[in-house]
Amino acid sequence: MAMKAMDLLLTNTNPSTFFVSNSTNSRKSRVFAVRCYSAPLSADGAATGLLDRPWKTSDARLVLEDGSIWKAKSFGASGTQVGEVVFNTSLTGYQEILTDPSYAGQFVLMTNPHIGNTGVNFDDQESVDCFLGGLVIRSLSISTSNWRCAETLGKYLADRNIMGIYDVDTRAITRRLRQDGSLIGVLSTEATKTDEELLKMSRSWDIVGVDLISGVSCKTPYEWVAKTNSDWEFISNGRHQEPFHVVAYDFGIKHNILRRLASNGCKITVVPSTWPASEVLKMNPDGVLFSNGPGDPSAVPYAVESVKEILGKVPVFGICMGHQLLGQALGGKTFKMKFGHHGGNHPVRDLRSGRVDISSQNHNYAVDPASLPEGVEVTHINLNDGSCAGLAYPKLNIMSLQYHPEASPGPHDSDSAFKEFVELMESVKNKA
């Protein structure tokens, strides 16, 4: 239906009153007044008597050592925190990531834009606490929709004094990290701190050469008995014979590593990172596990010495940090990667069988295979960059993986590594 044209004529007779003339093609017209009221101003010029905006405004900053400043909105804890910024490409599993001790000293940036939609439950924690420095995300879900949800992500982080920011361009930051490598950053909600102060903080802190495993390790030995819950068990390969006794060094060990060992028929004693190797050998274990953990393997020479003292005495299995410590104990070198591997979608090839697994990874350091002595075999490589992802030294009954075979979070492709370790212990025991 055609509409008649309408002209609006505004005339201003005083600062607060406008007269509007509504004229059409007809001879009749109407004139009415629109009054505009100004909000009163305070002494400093700010409007008073107005309602708060119904949305959150930017109240946080991420300042990177390259000088870039990213405004954001905060959730979780408040304050100022410094850490190394790394990106994780997992689509889900943020709770397992939050409770992975290997992230100590780091801000985790999630490349998946939507985080928080499943909330948090207390069954999926991979350790007793959150050890990362902060969480950086694009969009924070305003609601949760999962039957296992116990509380929101924001409350979970606030209760554990972990900072989080959202409404930040995570894609742009990720591209910067891929181009320039991992960067030190400062998260802050404190308006009193200037950008220059935060930038100085980021440039005066370093994660290289810092012993981070002592801060995440247990303090006294304990027995682990819990297996994978029957509701979540995905491979029925548990042994029903006499269990093998495994001593696990806690460099930041994840609970699901222990569950998978127990489900494969192992009796497990967990010991602190500084536990003397002589005391471990007195326990007469069938095997020793060197766990995952955070930071630079070169910063923990005491752990390397413990590994050296155990090699050749019993079968050993190294995971992530444990893999790197084994590499050093064998005479090899480790190096810091440009931006590391963090995510649940990394392809790895087993060079012995040709099989390709999709793996969960979280590390910033790698073993240099060219530095390893003769007899040490590279068993796995990361297909994204060709880096060493697994080692074996049959002469000393050694096996190791750079990634996390327990798959928390991530795919289950590499769970057979635990069965392989059990078979190694069984083979050595039968030869004795």
C-alpha cells in the first residue's frame, strides 16, 4: 500500500524545546512540541542521576611485551597478574585445561570463541586446583546448558582467584603469537596502574629457567586407587592378574593419567618431584612413571638427576615433562619452541607402525633428536612440524611420549600407550 510523503519541520525556540510540524500533501498540518531535558552534571562534568548501562563495559587490559594493549571485560578474580600467553586450539574441555598443572605460569588463550556454555562440574578436574595464571577468551556464555553443570565458569574462577577476560580479539592475538612466538603479558583490572607500568612488568618477567614443578607437585607420597569410572571407560583392557606396582613422580601429574594406569591393572604410589631416587628404588617398583609438568626442564636439574639414578634399574615411562627429562638424562638437549603445542587435535605418527593418532598436547619445550646418543630411537613425530613426540631405548627399558595419552581433554587414540607400558613391565618381570 502506497504511503503519503511526510515532511518533518523542526524549529528550535529554546535549548530544551523543539516544535515539529507534520505536513502532508493535504492542507491540514499539526504542530507539536518535543521537550528535551538535560541530565544534571556533577562538579567534574559527569552526568548524574542516570541509570547504569545494562551491559558490562571494558574494565580490564592485557598488555603484551611487544607493546600492544588489548582492552577487555573481566570475569573471575580481579587484580594484576603476569604470565606467558599461549593459545590452545581445543574446541572443548576448558575445565580439564584449567586444572592441568602444566599451565602454571601461563595465560591460556582459547581459540574457540565460545567458552563457558557447559559450566563447570567437579568430576572433570585434572588436579586439586587451578594453576594457570589466567584465561583469555572471545565470548563468555551468558548461560549454561549441561546436566552435569554445578556452577558457572566465572564463579569457579573467582573462588580460585584466577583472572579471566573476554570480549577481546583472540584471533588477532593468536596470529601475533604464531608470528612472534609466545609473549609475556600482564592482565590487570586495576585502573590505577598505567599502561607503561604494566608494559614494564611484562618486560621484566621471564618464565625461562624458572622451577615451576615444585609449586604444583604433591608434598608427601600417597597411594592412588581410583580407576576410570565405569560410565566413562572406553577401552576394556584392564588386567585381572597380580597388579604391577608403579611409582609415579608428580611433576604436575593429571588425575586421568593415574586413572588410566589403575584401569590397566597398576597399583600406584605417587611421590613428590624432589623425592630421592634411592627411596623410590627401596619401594621395589615394577616401573616408574615420570609425569607431565610445567615449565623449562633445564630449570629442574634435581629431577634430571633422579631420572638418571633410576634408568636401567626398572622400566620407565615419561610423559611430556617426563619425556623431556628422560631426553636430558640420556645426554640429549631440550629447546624452547616458538609457540609450543597446546590443543586436542595434533596428529602424531608412530614411526614403528605407521599409525597416525590425533593427540592432546600441552608443552613449550621439545627434545632435540640430533643430540640423543646412539641407540635411542625416535618412535613418534608430530606431523605439524616434525618435532620429536616419542622416544624408546630398549637397552634400558625406556619409553616416552611428548603428548598426553590419557586424553584429558582430547581423543582416546593414544590410550594404548598405558597398555604398552604394562607389557614392558611384564616382559622385564618374566625375564628376571
